[in-house]
Amino acid sequence: MVGAHVTRVVRERGHEPVVLARSTGVDLMAGTGLAAALEGVDAVIDVASTATSAAKPAIAFFEATTTRLLAAERERGVRHHVALSIIGVPEAPHGYYAGKARQEELVMASGGGWSLLRAAQFHEFAVQMAQRMQVGPFVVCPSMRAQPIAAAEVATVIVEIAEGAPRGLDRELAGPRIESMPDMVRRYLRAIGRGTPVLAVPLPGGFGRALRDGTILPKPGARLGTVTFEEWLVAQAQAQGTTAA
């Protein structure tokens, strides 16, 4: 979701992107092709992700990919490792966030030059919910308050970080407004001409509470993007030939 934007921004800013993906012969989980791909690379921007929402496979994914990336970077003399994480990971290390917490631990303990950017959920998350969470005639969405940001804005910031000296833990990055995720999904569905009902479901346990009680909202001092969800939604609707409502 972010990688394509990162690649575009890297090119726009006059650099040469090297994409680490199975399609280019690199397997982050196995480490295959990594050392060769990182030859001559100055900075690595890690925006890899996994579709799981369960803690155990998320931890396994981020532990494997981060460990192999960091080792290959040390071997090739890469000066700067930049990782994208999520606001609220340290306070709510549950489910998918447990994997991101493990990723953060590994990066912070790496001893090399690193930067870590915690960002809010993307506007695009509403699309994922609409596509993945349909149950019968409904779309089921967790009750959740977020301050979402466009993935394109995240890409611009993380590339700017990669261009400079390592920053360590950087300022959080979020969008301009607090939104309700179920409401975002409803608005997205209307914008593309679908009238599918959306059911807001409060998730149980600590992670569910964190989604509802403001834990995943940015803290004071966070930098804020400028593109609202409504503006992003209008652009998406125009691209698909529909009208946002």
C-alpha cells in the first residue's frame, strides 16, 4: 500500500529505487537475493507488511524480515535503516501490533543508523475494510477512532527521512482530523455506489479498548498531514467515475 508511493517519491526526488520484493527476486522472509540487491544502497525504507491480524504470525513475519534486512544491511554497509510503524504500538502490543512491536525492538537494538516513523492508519484502510470484511449482506468493521492520513503523504515524509541522517525515533505522523473507522467505511462505500450496511463491532480485550479509547491517536507534538479523508475520498470517487456523497 505504501511501497508504490515510496518508489514514486524516490524517483521524483532524483534517486534510484531498488524494490525488494518476490517479483524482483528478493524474498524477505527467507533472505533470498537480499545481499545482492543491497549492493551500493545508501538507505533501506522498510514498509513491508502482512495481511494477518493475529499476534503469533505477525511476530514471526516481522522478526524474520527485520532480522534478515538488518543483517544484509550490515554486510553491505547500508548507512540508514528507516522503518514504518504505527502510532500506539508500544501502548497496545496486541494482534498485528505485536508484530510491529517486535519490529521496533529489533530496529532499536540494531546498533546501526536507524530511523523509526510511527504513523496513523491510512485513509486506504477504509478500502481494506470494505473489501475484506464483508460477512453476508454486511461489512463488519471494528469500533475504532483514528486520525488517518493518506498513504501518499506518509511516503513523502518517510523518503525525506531516508535522505537525511538517522533520527532514531521520529515524531509521530497523522492526518488532519479524528475519524470513526466505521463511518469512513460507510462513506467510502457510498462514494463508489455501494449501499452495503456497515456494522460497527467493539473488539474485546486490550486491543479493542485501545482502538476505542484514543490509545492509537497521535500524541501532542505529532506532525499532521493536510489531506482529509473527505478530500481523499473525492479523489478516489473521481478516479472510479463515481460521486462522493
